[in-house]
Amino acid sequence: EVQLQASGGGLVQAGGSLRLSCRVSGLTFDDYVIGWFRQAPRKEREAVACISVLDGSTYFSDSVKGRFSISNDNTRNTVYLQMNSLKPEDTAVYYCAFRWGTSMAPILVTDFHSWGQGTQVTVSS
């Protein structure tokens, strides 16, 4: 029913930039939040950034605040994660997913759905 597909990952050097895309399908209402998450090997999946499709409210984790931005393009049914000043510790598989509602807090991994396979981001030093 609902499908989210992340793309745009790749290999970049530290300090570089990358833009990830999350193509959304199957959601006809706009009272939902799109979240970007990442998971490195042997580490817990963590929230990176989220956006309310309804009102544009955003959330960023402390580790990426000031470096990443998130935006929604309704004409393309796509949410973007712009990643700047990338660091090796940003290396992970990045996933997008959704949950119902508009509040940015709390951001809980277990509340989100339709994860897909994610896209690999590797930052070299």
C-alpha cells in the first residue's frame, strides 16, 4: 500500500555533500511525517531528520544539526535529505520511513513504517 524508496547514496569524501531522495507512494493524506534514519554496522538505528508533510516542521539530531537539511517536494512526491560537511561517522545505511501525525517529538524508530532497503552512504577520510 505505502511504499517509500530511498536513493542517492554513494561514496563521498569527508567535507563533501550528498543528496538523498525518498520517493513516496500510496499516501493520499498529508498528516504524516517522513523520517530519515541511519544504521551503521553493529549500531542501533537512529533518527537523523524528519519533516511534517502537512506543516513543514522539521527535526534534526544533534549530530547532524547545521549540516543536514530536509525538504519536501509535493510535485514529485519526494522528500530530500541534503547532507553537507559529511564526516566519516555519517557512514551508514540511510532509510526513510513514515508515521502518522505531525508532531516532531518524540521521534521513535518503532513508530515508523515502510522502511524499504535503504541506501548506503560511505564517507571517506
